[in-house]
Amino acid sequence: RSYFLPNDIGISALDCTEAFRLLSPREKLYAHYLSRSAWYGGLAVLLQTSPESASIFVLLQRLFRKQPAAQLESMATAAGLSPEEYQAFLVYAAGLYANMGNYKSFGDTKFIPNLPKEKLKALVWQSQAFQDSPSEMEALWDSCSTLLFSLEDQQKQLGLGDKGVTTYFSGNCCLEDAELAQKFLDSKNLSAYNTRLFKNKSEEGKASYEVRLASAVQKGESAMSFLKKSRCGRYDFEDCVFMVSRGDYAYLMKKVSENLEKAKNHAANENQKRMLEEYAQSFTFGSIEAHKEGSRFWIKDKGPIVESYIGFIESYRDPFGSRGEFEGFVAVVNKAMSERFAKLVSSAEVLLPELPWPKDFEKDRFLLPDFTSLDVLTFAGSGIPAGINIPNYDDIRQSEGFKNVSLGNVLAVAYATQKDKLTFLDEEDKDMYIKWKGPSFEVQVGLHELLGHGSGKLFVQDEKGNFNFEQDNVRNPETGEQITTWYKGNETWDSKFSTISCSYEECRAECVGLYLCLNKHVLSIFGHEDEDAKEVVYINWLNMVRAGLLGLEFFTPESKSWRQAHMQARFVILRVLLEAGEGLVNLKESTGKDGRPDALITLDRSKVHTVGKAAIERFLCKLQVIKSTADVEGGRALYEGYSAVSDTGSHNFLRLRETVLLRKEARKMFVQANTRVKGESVELVEYEGSAAGLIRSFTERFADDAEEVEAHLLELNKRDAPCWC
């Protein structure tokens, strides 16, 4: 059951009409070309997800380009599909588009069509696309139909080696290969963000690897200066051979760069122009240095009307945690909400000292980031988050700054909940939860992104031996002793804490949100006073403990691994608050009205400011000290301890996980508009919030060059096919 998307899954249109209407003609053109760039680049996610995703995508595009969903339905009836089965097929197709692959972007589990394989095959054979080119469609079906339906153990989730499926690594790689490659990349000061790793046949008895950079330029065709910079070539390292090459996703990267160049003609200022030049260089030559440079100009572009970011960004889905998934977004400022965030930013210097760690553990100066609320026009990638803090380059974040983005129209859709679908809460809490969930989440997102990810210092000793902290005077508040560990040279938070880094950092940011939402000044910034302010705090904390319970869905007992960074973080916080005792949080198993297992989670609101605050204060300080001092062993012991899911202890979390799975609501999907140039102007093309609307938005997204795009996708897919076996 958990491998099908339900027929009644929530699908909503992301509304950007008003924000887009207010743009000037020039801003609309800028937004249009950035969107094109993002959509082409987003197709790389198909190739980053699973061996079959790109072929399934092309199969669906060909079916629905020839016949929209309503027309194809008569073929489905002729092929023997019931209305429910045809709807299940539409939902599957919508899911593949929304996740850019056949694994959920949130949770990393596979999903398959909820109808028999024979019936889907019969529908393909009946379709107009098949009538027009039978041999091509048959070849496409043959190339992906087995994996499309397969639920063998290893294929049920993303993972490395025998733990799951990944296309960041060739099929013969395991954790040791990933660790060795990371050491090699660190030694060459190369970032893993835009790479994939392929293990080849041994050379002269030595293990041989190819590190492939994403770039439009392939072998041989290049400006010499960039060849040197990108460090392509052959290296001997620890008795192995490493080849650094470029040209991964070459066709797509070329399309990304071309559209960035077009957007540059409509940029609002010099920073935007320089930013787009550097990004285009990065995607042309595979240089993360150029992407970093572009990110520096991006940070300097304060408060733009059209905001965007693009590249290999989040490393959640690399099983090793250091390769980035492609994403690109374009969004337009939501003025009312942004005002509230601006006030929060200007209060940062008053609020940071409130955090529970000594001054030495805080950055030397808080770099005032941009913090805006945006309405998403385009978000290409595997899923759409509610808020973002970027860039993810720690060295830039530490010393030059970052931006925070809250995605207002995503929040509005994602957190609208129907009372009858609210699980695990007391009846008394439900109405209040529905009323205050949106406002409380806005406060949490603001604090999480701005003061969560934006706070805390890393202790570093640079290549010259200089420290960025007073080595003799700074004490560890946990032990009272001198600091004995820190980051050296090229080491970063991600490279040091690898597999736990993402989730640990999300946990730290969530704790900052819980801790600082207790502050009256924070609540008044968001317009919450007196009784309302108390409700916002209560629902924010209640939402966090409920999310911790819901998080169990994203734990895989067989491999004892978590598949989603934020949900693991929320489970850890639930454990910390349960451990605080004194009746702060109560979690008990029960039987529902339907006679099936259920559970109830309650929070004693009178203890949030006392027991709750003290527990989060202690835990948050611990998290920061470990992070600052690069104490990997301590960090792993602490974080993995709280992340453990077992059937022993005061709560049987393994059994509770079954209950959570039994009662879960599927994650909503979003339908996004397209933009089209008409003469001198740009028009916004919108679609209905349904599976058919989502499908149509994708078939019209590449209307001008669909066949060329599909041919190149299949070509890229075919080239790597032998690497996955």
C-alpha cells in the first residue's frame, strides 16, 4: 500500500497570478528565461534519481503530448481499464512529474502505478503515440516497464550499495568507495556537489574511478584556463586511479547556460548580470568555484523583485550526503509577509545573544541576510520546500553571508489541513491546530531559516595555522575545559559530519525556532500579542511533537536508516521532549473508532515555558558546541542515540511506526504555471489543480523542442545504463 500514490491525493495549483501581474515587462522576461533555465536543468534530476526515471518520463511525455488526459481516457476504457485504474495511472504520471522521478522526493521511497502491468501495457498499445510510432514506443516500454513495477527489496528506496538504488554512484560502489572518493576530492580541494562517481575496471591491478562533473563542455572542447581550474585529468591516489572528467548531463547544462545568457539581457542590475555570467560559466565548464562566485553576487543582490537560485544545491538524496541535486527556482516578492521577516532580521542582534551558548560560539558578527517571503513562479527539481537558507557553502555562509527565503504560496497550500484528516491529536486540539498552524509555521520557518541556520560559529584553523577563536581562553561550556578539536584547512561541516550533517543541522535550526518562539518580542514582530501569542507558541510546539511522531514514516527498519533529514530531526526533538519528563509530552497508543491501532500525543501547555524550554536549552547548547568544535564522535553518539527507533524503552517506536503508516496522509503535489513569450510581452499560462492539470503543465513545458529534449534524455540515459547493473 505504501508504494502507491492514493487516487485522492491532494493536488493544488500554486497561485502566482497577482505577484506576476505586478511585474514590469522587463522583469517578466527576466523571470521567463530564468524559468526556462530551471526547467531544463530540472530534467537532470531524472538522471540523478534512478536508472529508469528518464525513460518513464519520455514514455509519459509521448503519450500525453499526442493525447491529453481526457482524450486518452477513451483508449483506457477500450484497453479494459476501470475509471479507478485510469485515475491511478494519471496520479502516477503526476507523481513522476512532481517528484522528477519514481522515488518520492520526501522520504525517498519508490512508488509504482496502482494497476496491473498488463493493463498499462494495453493502454500504451491503444494510444495514438503507439499508432504513430509503434517500434519506438515498444522499445521505450521494454526499456523501463520491468523497473517501473519492480518492488524488489533493494529497489524500494534510495540508498548506496545493497541498501537501495542511487545513480550518484555506479552500481558497484559501496560506502568505502564513497569515503575514499571524498578523501580524494578533499585532497584536490574539489567539491562533490556537481559530481557523480563511477567505479571502472581496475587498471594494472589498481581500483579505478571516474569523478564526472556536470558541464555543457565535454572532453577536449575547452578554454585552457578552465581546464586547469577544473582539475580534469588522471591522478594516482592511495593506490587507486582517479579520472576527473566533465560532460555529465551535457545537453541539459548547455540549455541551462543558454537561457541564463538570455536572462542576463533583462537583469535589473550589475550584480544580477555578474551572477548569471558566473552561473553560466559553472554549468558550461563544471566549475563549483564559478558557482560560488555567482553565489557571492547573488548575496549582494539585496531585495530583488524577482529572486532566483539555481544549481546542484541540496545533498539530502546522495546516500553519502555530499553530492547536490539540481534545483532551480524563480519567485516573486510577497510584500506584506516580507515586511515581517525584515523586522525579524533587524532584531537578529538582540535575539542571537538569547541563544543558549556562550558568545565565543557565535559568529564574530552577524551578517544581515536578505529575508523575503516569495511566491513561487517556478520550482524545478524533485520537490518544493517551504523555506530555504542558501548558499550551502559554509565558507561563504560563515564570512560573507546568505539569504533566507520563505515560500508564501507553498506554505498556504501545503499546510491547509482538513479536520477529518488530522491524526494523533486530541479533539480539543484540532480546531485550534487548524486555526494556528499557518501563523505558527510562518514564525517557525522565519526563526529556523534566519537565526537557526544563520547562527553559530565553526572553530577553524586555516592552512597557515591561524585560529578564528582564542584557543587559550575559550572553554567548552559542557565540560569547562579548553577546546581541543576544530576544523582544519579544507574541512567543512558537510565533509566532516557527512551522513548526519544534513539532519543534525536541520535539528539545530528547528530547536532554535522552538526556543526563540517563546520570546514575546519575536511573537509581536509577527503580529501576535497576548492570548493569540500563547496559542501560536502552543501550536508550534504541538506541531513539532506531532511531526516527530509522523516522522517515523521515514525510518526504514530493515536498514535502520532515515530517509528524510527534517523528519529525523523532528523525531529527535520528540525524544528530547519526552525525556524531559514531568508530564510535558504524553504519547500513548490506543485503538481508534475504526477498531484499528491509533495513538494520541498531547502537550501540557503550562510546562512549555519551564520544562520544555529548559530541555531545548540544554540540547541546543550541546548541538552547537559539538558543531563548533568538529567533535564528530560526540555528535554521532548523541544524534544517532536519539535517532534510534526500537521496540524497547518507554515507547515502542517500531510499533508506533506501523500505526503512523496505517494512518498517513499522502504529501500534496503542486501544479505550476508556464510562461510564454508573446511578441514583446510574457504571458502566464495556468492549469487546474488536478492530476490532469499537472500532466498538461509538463507536456506544454517543452512545447518548442519536445522531441529534441526527449531524444537527448534517452541518449544520456542509455550512455550510463551499463553502470547500474
